[in-house]
Amino acid sequence: MKSDIHKELARFKKLDTIPGLPEDLEIAIKTFIEQTVIIGEYGLETMPGEYVEKLLMVLVKYPKYDALTKELIYILRNQ
């Protein structure tokens, strides 16, 4: 992965969740963001699949976020 991509990933540290999310979804998103920052800061190539799996497993519980779930699945399939 290019160093400029790692710099962009490290900037995820500034992100936060939107108010009003279900608690389990908020935790899954924050954990995913934390892992993204780690990838950026340490120049890693990948994220352990468990973090993506957990995020998707929580997202599918909430039909309101189907568009996000589908977008993440699309991204994963096209990597």
C-alpha cells in the first residue's frame, strides 16, 4: 500500500460516529475506525477480517443501514 494511502487512513482518527446509533453499531464502527487508524499509522497492508465481519454482522441487524451494508459488501467483492 502506498504511503499516501497510509496517511489518509491515519486521518480517520478524527472521525466519529453520528449521534443516535444503536450502541452495538456505534461500538462496531468505532472499532473499525480504530483498526483503520492502526493500518495507517503502522503501514500495514490489511485489516484482520474479524473487524470487517463484526461490522457487517451488526449492520445487517438494522435495515435502515442497508445501503451502507451493500456498499461495504460491494467494496469487499471488488478488492
